[in-house]
Amino acid sequence: MPAKLSVNLNAVAMLRNRRDLPWPSVTGLGRIALETGASGLTVHPRPDQRHIRFADLPEIRALLDDDFPDREFNIEGFPTEDFLALVEEHQPEQVTLVPDDPAQATSDHGWDFAGQGDFLRPIIARLKKNGFRVSLFADPDPAQVPAAAELGADRIELYTGPYGACHDDSEKAAIELEMLGKTADIAAAHGLGINAGHDLTVANLPALARRVPALCEVSIGHGLTADALEHGMVETVRRFMRACEG
């Protein structure tokens, strides 16, 4: 089965936040993505609410519950107590834990699973006790996978930023792709599901889908939103869903 597409709404929210106006509508464009076939919606609510606002979360939850009960809500972020409280209030199907500093512009590295395992383990247990699937943001580093598997998470999300950054260098892209593939191979061998995200496009996603046939889900925001400005949300979601097929 092709990887599922979760549409990250952060870039839509950031554009909305440039003005004190309700458009572009985060839930409106989320609805269009879901109507077109996206399998879910992703948000990363940061403490400064510079894109997704906390007030968006109940609206997205209601959209999914009322009209798309078979789709998923993925909330990602650094697991502060405030973040965990948001998650427990809004009940996503999946929680993706990322090692972000609040000042970062965007996620740019995965967890040090060996060094940060004692921090992550009780958080993962708490989230799973609440019934959430837990995914951990992971660098393309096969050596990190065994420690990740011991923490009790369900999945890792491969950080594909270095791969996406090679958009003008095919040789380097091939090297990064193989590192992602080796990391995914070991993750699968350890019983972990595999997600991926960051700087994925319709140009580089098919090769990733072919190299990682066990890929469960990709969450895509920046590239998808940029394409939607050119092609519209409906056609863009269709393009990315086709790209997921490899």
C-alpha cells in the first residue's frame, strides 16, 4: 500500500497569521485536502503560536470527528507539560515527538535516543496509556534505531531535511536517500513503523517511496502549500498522493 499523506497545516496558518483575518482558513483548506483524499492532518503548535494557534486544535478535531471520522489527527511538538496537556485535551490519533527548541524556525534534527532515552521513556508511556500512537523524530542514522526501539514508541519519523536539501545535487541526494533507506530497514527489523517528513516534494517523494516500501505515512506542509499556490489544493493533494505511490 502507498504511504498515507497527512497534510501539515502550519504554513497555511502562518500565512493567515500575517493579518488579523480568518483567511486563508486552516480548517477550510484542511477540509479540501481531506475531501480530495488526504489521510489526515498534521499540526505543530509552538509555544509562541506563530503559525498554528491553540484555538485551531478544537476546530480541526471537530472537523475530523464530524465529517472525516476515518482520518487521523497528528500533533507534533516538543513534549513540555503544556504540550502534553494540549495533546490530552484534543486526542490526536498520533503524537509525534520532536526535539525542538522553541526558538527554532523549524525542526532540523532528530532525537539522541541513547542520550535522551530517560527523558523520553516516561513520556512515551504516558502517551500510550492514553491510547495515542507515538512517533519519534529520527535522524537518518541506522545506529540510533536500536535505542529508539527500546523506548516503547510505535514509529519513527525519518527526518528528510538533508535529503530535501539536495534538490539540485542528484549524487548527494542518492547518498542521503540510501542513508534514509538503511535507517528504515533497521527500524522495520526492530518492529517500528516508519513515517517521514520535512522538505518532501513531488519530485523527491517517489524515490523515497520506492526505497522505503514499508513507509506508513508522510506529513508534508511547506512544499505542499507552495505547490497549492500554483496548482490549487485539490490538484496538489492529488499530485502528492500519486507521488506516494513511488
